[in-house]
Amino acid sequence: MIQMVLLGLIISILTSCEEKDDGTNLRPNIFGENGGTVMTVDYSSNADTVFFSWELVNDEIDFDYYHISQDNSNNSVEVDKNENSCFLTHIPYNQLVPITISLMSSSTEPVETINTNVEIDGLDTVFASTLVPDRGSVTGGDGTYSIALPDGRSIFLMGDSFIGPVTNGARSMSDHMFRNTYILYDEGEVSAIYGANGEKSSAAVPPGVTNEHQKWYWPGHGFVEDDKLYIFQTLMYQGEEGMWGFRYETTDILQYNLPNIELEKTTRIPFEGSSDISFGMAALNDDDYIYIYAQKNVDNGWDPISDALVARTTIDDLYTNWEYFDGSGWSSNSDDAVIMEGLSSVAISSQFNVFKLNGKYVLLSQEKQFNSGEIYTFISDSPQGPWYNKQLVYQIQEKDQPGLFTYNAMAHPQFEKDGMILISYNVNNEDFVAQHEDVSTYRPRFLWIEIADILEN
């Protein structure tokens, strides 16, 4: 199911070149002294779109229209001489992009030509502020898995989360942190799900657990079959003191009734192997099988080595019988499971995605090496690999900001626009107090990736 995302701000600008931008990343007179003798220009950006507005300094120039273009491409737009704003889309991220504004005569000859470069980070701040607003829903968190629901909604599975209001970019130090929450996204409207065992409890709580500081769920992925939603929740516990003292125990499957997201039952997965293997980190419902992916820690140090495995089952055998890919076929013995071929050049992140795109299987993972900031995709002709066509689709910029670290990029392929799909990654702050003083340091980022950049060599 493909859901077109109609972002209010962008759509309002796309409907008319006369609309003004929102002022994000405003940079005055980007054309410098030479351009300044002709016009002054401001620009702002959201996602892959750059919004330009300008004012002529020399109003005695005789011309008929403006031509704004991205150099060395077919990306251009023509604007009536009486207008003073417009936009260009599909602008590449995190690089200097040459832009030309020409004042054209009716003979298509430029009267004046001004050249410059723009650079944007590609982040979609409009979608981000819609999904994680300052009040009324989840206002901060990580995780950020998503599952498309049959009625057009999407559910986002969040890890450690806040729902308290944000004022002037800050939250109260007394805000309660939930170990997990769900966000229901419905055509631009969001609502939070939490409180499974009382107002201060999370959306999902392990059976029998009363202290979520000692044992809790962090979300894996999930899938939908008929009128049921299945979510893999990883059972975690505090094995040592401190921020990095959490440990993985096992994975449970939580079965919900749709459309009301009512929990029906909680069941332990049938895999009983090493705790270094975490099943449920990615899931794919494909034809007659449910494919369940695991991240395997080989070396979880500062220069980690991690791989991915896959099991499959049917919906009838989900709770009892899994088969594990053994390199050539499928075995009922989990000890026969082998790592999927073609991924060894990237340490697979603790949470990742596998999904279908134009008939191909796509695996998306952020390099697990601490704060590498590199998001990769691979493609395959089957759910179990071999994987090929490794592509570096985005390099995260926040990794260079002191105190911040990024992790566990996700794809949200049910959100598609103009040949692109939605991607997210998590941002966190080593300083818990700083998370409250500047909530942007603990909120996911969103951007759009060209489908062609994933599928083509």
C-alpha cells in the first residue's frame, strides 16, 4: 500500500509560486556582491525543496521572465517577471549545488545571469514536527519503526519516549519517560498510545513486570495480516549501571486486534538460541510467508562486527515453528542458520529494515560503528539474499555535533512522493539534562531518498 504524504507547507507552496517560504534556514543575498547589483535573494529549504525569494535592485533592466535552474541538469523553472518567489525540488543533499538565475528576454537570450551555490541537509522538518509535535502526542523519543495499516493509517513504534509538553524547545525535567509508545498517524493527525498498565506505563509492558526501569520492552518491527497487527517487542533488562547497561533477553510477539489496536495476547518467539541473536529487528509479510530478521552481534565493541540472519514461517505457525535460512535452503534447526550473504562490508545496526520496492527486496541499515552517520541500502531478488548493489544513500550531519550521536536509520516505504520514499534516523544526546533543555537533541530526523538511488547501480 502506497500512501501519498501531503505536507501542508509544501503543498501550499507548490500550488503557487507566489507563496512565501517558512523562513527555515534563511540565508540572505546568497549571490554576493556581483549578484547584489542586480537582485538580492533569500532561500530556505525543506526536504529536497529549495524556496527562493528575491528583490530586484536594478528595476531598469528590460526582461520578460526569470529562468531558475540547477546547473548541469534538467531541473529548472520559469517565472513571470512580476513574481518574486519560486522553488526547485529534487535538490541533492549535503553538497554544493550550482544554481543559476537568468533574466530572460522574449528571444530566450539572457539579459543578466547570476550564478551561485546552495547547500541543504535534506531534512523534512514539516513531517518531523507533524509526527513529533510539541504537545498533544509523543513529543520526543527514538526507535521510529513504522507499519502501514490496512485503513491507510500508519503506526510508529517508539522506544524511550516523552509525552509532556514542550515550550520554547525545552521540556520539564520532571517529565516521565516511557520505555515505549506508539504513534498513530492518520493523514497528518497524530495521537499517542501508552498506559497499558496504568497512566505511567508504556504502550507495551512485559507480562508480570511492575518496574519498567529494571525490565521493559523496546520495539522491534512488525507486520499486518488480515485484521491483526503483530509487533515484535524485544525484552530488555538493566544488566549493569549506567546509560549503556541495558541487555537483551529475548523477543515477544504482541498480537493486536485492528482497527482499535487492542492487545489480544503476548507470546514468546520459538527461537531459543544465543542472546547475541535478536530476532524481530525487521519483518516482512511477503506472499505465503512471514520473514523475520535478526541482528547478530559478533563483536559489540567500539568497532563492532554484526550480521543479519533470517527465519520464515506462516501465519498459522508464527508462534510455534520457524525455518531458518542455512545458506541454500530452509532448516527447522536454528543452529543451521547462517548470516545472509552480501552484507559483510557494513556492521548491521541493532534495528534495520527489509521491504519490497518495485519488485526488489531492499535492506536498509545504518552502519553500526558508533556515530558513523552512514546509511546504506542493499537489494536482492529474494527475501534471504544474496544482497548486492550497496549504496550509501545518506550521510548524517549531526554526528559532528558535540554530545550528539545517531543510530538505527529506518525506511518508511508506505510514504512515497515524486519517486522518493521516507527515511528516518534517531538523534540522541549523551547528556540527559541537555535532552530536556533542547528537545531537538532527542527527536528523530526525516528525509526523502530517491527510489532510483536505491535500485539503480
